[in-house]
Amino acid sequence: MRIRPAAPDELPALQDIERAAGAAFRDLGMSAIADDDPPALGVLDRYRRAGRAWVACADGDRPMAYLICEPVDGSLHIEQVSVHPDFAHRGVGRALLGHASDRAAEQGLTGVTLTTFTEVPWNAPYYARLGFRPLDETELTPGLRKIRAHEAELGLDQWPRACMRRDRSRSGGRT
């Protein structure tokens, strides 16, 4: 497996990965999440042009997963990480998160944050196993509050959600 920056012509494949990965939410009664559109090509390209869109590749450099992120209040915030179900349970997501942690350390950021569903097995419980901890309300930075407010506007709060963080000192970069 190789992790590298996403290429412009791969952005539709990232949308396909997102659709395939999202389908599993249907089995949890979260059809709205399963049916949600992936990030638009323009959004993905904005992350790519900023150097914050990475793909994990195998089989002749074909993307099997991706991660997009951006700095938020001194941390690197994971906006989305998705692994195609054909490549699940192989450490691909862990590798992408480790790559993001390394980039955060290189940029002098204090850690990595994300928002996630608390009761979805491959969400908060998975991230906790990777060293992320839930943030209580008093720990939310202004940027994280803004992200959570936007998620609430989108209706994501109909299922329990949380902000989580892995400090650079705890993760040591790579997981």
C-alpha cells in the first residue's frame, strides 16, 4: 500500500469510494447517511489543491481509500476518511490517519481532531482504539464548535455524535 496526494483525475473515484463506504450505514438504520451525496468534485479539488487530500493505493496505484483534512485551531481536522469496503479491515484507514498525524507533526500542529458518530462501530469506538479521545463541551475550540453547528444544520445530530482528538504527544505521529 502506498499513500500519496490525490490526483485531479482521481476525484470521481474518491466519490465512488465514499458512496461504497457509506452503504454500510443502511444496515444500522442510517439510510440518510448511506444516501448522502459524497463531497462535490469542487470541494475535493479544493482539498487537493491545498495539499490536504491523500489516497491509499494498491493494485497498480488505484485508490482504495482517501482522507481529506484542514487545519482548525492549531490541529489537523479530519474532514473525511473513507475506505472502499473491498479493502476494509486491512489497516488502510489506520495508515491514512497515521499519515495525517505525521503531516500534523511536520506542520507543528498540536494534534488531530475529527467528528464522528458515537454508536457506529467503525466510527468513535474505532477511533478510540487508535488513541482518539472524546472532547467534552468545554474543550471544543471555536472552529470545532462551528463544524459541529454546521453538522447539526445538516441533520447529522439525529444520531449521537462527538468531537474526538488525538494529541501529538500521545500519538507520537504515526499510529
